[in-house]
Amino acid sequence: MLADLATQGRVYALQGDVDARGISSKVADNIKLVDYAGFVDLVVEHGTAVSWV
């Protein structure tokens, strides 16, 4: 499903979450893994983010 989304735009995943779930080998090549500092940079750069709260 995420690989399909990545064909429509950029998709990022938190490296720590991927590692914690043991799915590193399942992440598509077109999904960019970022650390928490990279996540903060993305939020600052794009301003608008999806909130799950």
C-alpha cells in the first residue's frame, strides 16, 4: 500500500518505527527512511502535516 502511495508523491517513514516493527526488509526502495531530526526538518519545511490526534 505505501509503495503505491509513493508513486503519487514522496513517502517518508521513521527509521525507528520501521526498526521497532522489524519491517526494514519490507520497505520499498522509493520510501525514504528518516530519523527524528529528519522528521522535524520535514515538518518545518512543509508546515502542513497529517495529525492522528
